Amino acid sequence: MRHVPVLLLLAALCLAQSGGHDGIDRSNLDSSCKPCDDFWRYANGGWVDKNPIPAAFPVWGTFTVLAEGNRERLKSIVEKPKAKGTSAEQQKVSDFYASCVNTAAIDGAGAKPLQPWLDKIGAIKDRRELVAMLVSLEPQGGITPTHIDSTADLDHADRVITAVAAGGLSLPDRDYYFRDDESSKKIRDEFLKFGTRLLTLLGDPADNAASEAKTVLDFETALAKSRLTNVELRDPRNRFHKMDLAKLEQIAPAYDWKGALKLLNVSESVAINVVQPEFVKAVNAQLEQAPVETWKTWLRWRIVNEYADDLSKPFYDEWFHFRRNVLNGATQPLPRWNVCVSTTDRMLGEDLGRLYVEKHFPPEAQRRIKELVENLRATLKDQLEHADWLEPQTRANAIKKLQSFDPHIGFPEKWHDYSRIRVNRNDYFASLESAVVENRRVDLARIGKPVDRTEWSMTTPTVNAYYTSTRNSITFPAGILQPPFFDKDADDALNYGAIGAVIGHEMGHGFDDQGSKFDASGNLSNWWTDQDRAKFEVRAGCVTSQFDSIDAGNGLRHKGKLVTGEAMGDLGGLTLAYKAYHRALNGKEPPVIDGFTGDQRFFLAFARVWANNQTVESARLRLNTDPHPLPKFRTNATLQNMPEFQRAFSCKLGDSMVRPPDQQCHLW
Ligand SMILES: [Zn+2]
């Protein structure tokens, strides 16, 4: 459960087995469903029916199938036998993986790896020692209630400054502490049982452990009150509070900020973005007022919670039960090899990614994707030039921003050096610790320096893509640049409908409700006239209301304001990809293939990316925490706004897939 940075990411899509390189596999369709009633079902029903969710997964769809295929490839890399000439990175990933799959050694160690920390916590006598303990845990990152990170300065996005980020909550989101529906109450009950069992495994008597778990939940509930909601956090202005160390010490005097910065080797003179000042004040109040014994209980909990999935089977089983079963609906643990490939990717991702691209990413893919990106960029320029609702000044700024988009395709131009990470084939926990601490050190070493634009925040085998507002850059890892997203031999309709829509989505983030607040250089700086901004907000609001109105089934609903940016990326991106497809056709009529016109194949390829099955638990978790809408609605809600789709399938007003024209949302 290690801390991961929050990015403006594209989340998982879906992928079916490729039905051949140049066509639509009819067995994936549900021909009994009319395309104008439910296009997602029409395009994917066959696939959905023949691909139930395997027990170890909460979601099974196009994205997961592809990600699991990549994981098999990574497995063959990490399991490669040592031979003459084995490279240092090959040796390191193989050793790390070997230490992780050595469950006999891990089980034999039990809770021992945590003992040094538990002993230190046990010895804390007063508030001064408590603060010293918290400072000593800073290099771990994920345990303390606040943690020091690096971040771009939103006023000068080419510089890296210090961040004080909010942490410390063990449930998936602050609202989980307060919602009083049956499902949320059940999750809190299960959380108490989870806490009780893990603390019992540390040797606490069961009665004590139960009351300790209650103490933990109460303590975190008090902290959660001062946390921003996930909707509030979407607005970059709500998470940008730049101050100097003196000011930070003034709002939270109980913590030893100087000591923490010194330990982390971070300069005191660099500006600090306190992401959530109210939360930092609440932590400060707890440092001054909560009993030291409460803090000690909570710290024991945080350590065992953080590392439960890296310890022996009894710990792992409890972790699985709460995190994967209760919260996500998976009914079986993943095979150990699968867990260990993922952990190796998280800890040594650039060594592993380098070996992955050598084998699995043909250089011509990079060139072809670059062409697609440039064709989409030219098409969006054309759209912006014709957006007659924009005043000339705003239009010029929008075009400047577009021209500055900085694409990264396949893999980074330079790789991290992991030579400081000490890997011991026989000691998984020590290897993991070394990697956690070194990855933190690398992150913190960025502070006070210019942004290094060559660095990536996703590993190359990842099936995903992202836009970074402070860099105004779009990134497409090698992992997603394969069928059914991209196939160099496929008809243009399929490539534009699939990877073209992904590229368009990421470009769309530059102009979504939040991304549009950043200028061409990545600074949080308004480039809109008031009048144009007001018109833009109406367009964004259309998407918010559309998602607020959707019944997602099983009593579930989207929060429109949470998903607006991603839904705008989808709508803007697909509209853009469609226009770029026609630009590539250059007036030529595409042939009918497999009985489908070019436009029909384009929309089928788009929908195919979102084929998936999902447990109800996982859908609920997504809707509560994830800014991405559920896949079915990323397909249907997007297409309901597009006359181009409705023409392609002869849908008429009154059909479910057609929103009345006066309610259709349009961006550019
Ligand atoms: Zn996105």
C-alpha cells in the first residue's frame, strides 16, 4: 500500500483479444442489442459474456487483459536464468523478484522485519520523543500523517520546490469516515476487524487489539474532518499554498520541520507548498493534545498497515481480505509471481522498463505514434481556430498552449540509476526497504533544482497514458502502444478510434475544467478573458450535469464534479480523433470492411477499448474515489453527445444513444 503520486491520469480502459489485424471481430459484438440503444453493449456484449472476471481480479477488461499480458512478459524477464554477460539491471530485477517470491523466507520471518520500529515506538515516553519518531519515519514516506515531497512550483513550473503533502488516512478517502450508508458502515466495521486482526498478529491480546483498532479509527476520523474532499482537491488553487519555513513553523509549531528537512537533506531555504494547511493544523493540534499513547497505537497500526502485504502469509491474508475482497470484490489472491512482478515494476521500474522495451517495443511504433500525435495536434489547431465563441486573445493563448504540448512516446530518453539500491536475494524486506528509501531520496533530491523534463512518472510497461499540467506534456508508455490500441498494420479507422482517442484524451486534459487553468509553460496562470471563461464553464457544466444524471446501476451514481475533467478529456478527445481520422482520409471514402463503414469501425474501435466486467464493490470504490467515469459510460455518455456517431449508425432522436440536440455537450 505504498504511497503513489496523484496524477492527472487516464485510468484503465478495456481490451479484448485481438480479432485479427485489420478487422472487427464479430464474436465480440452483441448483435441482439441495437447500436442506438446501448452502443457499449452492442460493441462489447459478446466479449463481456465470454470473459467473466477471474476470481483474483476486481475488474477484467481490455486494459486488464493487456496489462496482464505485459506482466507475463515481465515475468519472463525477471525469471531469466543468470548467464554469462547478464547486465547489472537484469541481475538487480531478477534478484529483487527472487527475494519476493521466496515465501518460505518471508513466512519464516513473520513480523520480525517490523520489530525495530515497534521497539522504538514502544519506548516513546513523551511528546518530544514522539516527534523525533515521526521525523525518523519521514524517509519511509507513507506512514506519517504529513510527508515531505517534491513538487513543481505552480507559479514557476520549471522549478521544483518542497511540498508538505497530506497523508495518514488508512481508508480509501476522507468521505469513508463520515458516510452513513449501509455499505460505508460495513466497510468501517470491516476496517475495525482488519485493524484488530493485524494488531493481534503483532502479539497484542485480542481484547486490547479491538480497542486499539477503535482508537485508530477515531484518531483518523478526527484528522479526516480537516481534509479537503476529492472534488475540492481537483482545483489546483485549493492545493497550492506556498510559504517559507518560518510560516510553516508558525502554523504547525509542534512538529520538528527543521529536523525533518535536515534528515531528508532538503534545503530550508526552498519555498514550501503546504498542500492542505487546515490538515497540517489539525495534525499539529493532535500533536499538542492527543495522548501520547494514542499516537503510539496509531503508529504501530500505520506500520503494520503499510507493510502487511509484504510480510508473512497471515499478514498478507488479512491485507487481501480487507483491501482486495471487502473494498474491491476480488475473491482469490493473485499468484505470488504476479504480485512480485508488480512490486519489482514499482520499485525498480526503469531497470525493468528498459529490459521490456528492448524486447517488446519496435522503434517504428514510436515514429508512427509521433505522426498520429502531430496529426491530432494540427486538427485541434484547426478546431481552435474555428471556435467562434472564443475572443481572439483567448484563441491565440489556446493555440500557443497546444503548440507547446510536449509529447513523450514509448520510453524515457534516459533511465534512472538504481545502483544505490541494495538487493539481497535472500531478504525481501531489506531489499524493499532499500528501494523505498532510495526512491524517496531521488524524489527529494529534485527539490531546489529545475524540472527535469526527461523524467517520467509511469513505467514503460504500463497500460495507460498521462498529461502533466505543470509541464504541459503528454506521455504514452510503450505498454499501451500495442493492439488493440495501436497496430501498425491496422486500418486507420481502428488506430484513430483507439489510440487516437487516447492521445486526444490526454491533449484534452490541457483544456479540461482544471487543466485549462495552466498556461503554455505549465504555470497556474489565467489566460482566458472573463467572458470566454464563463462560456467555457457552461460547456464544462454540461458534462457535469450529464454525469450527475446517469444511473450507473446497483444504486450507484457518478459525482459529476469529480469526473468532469476526465469526461471532458473523453469527449474532446474522441471528437478530435474523429476529425483527425477524416483529415488523414483527405477526402477519400474508406472501404467497407467486415460489413462496416470507416466511421462505424472508428466508433467500434473506440468502444472496444472500454470492454470490461467489474465487481459491484470495485465499481463503488471507483465512483467514490476515482475521477474517471466507469468504462460503460465513458463510451455511451461520450457518444450520446456526438452527431458524428449518430449519423454513422443512423440513430434518431428518441434513441437512448441520442441526447436531444439542446442538451448535447460540445467542447470545441
Ligand atoms: Zn485522463
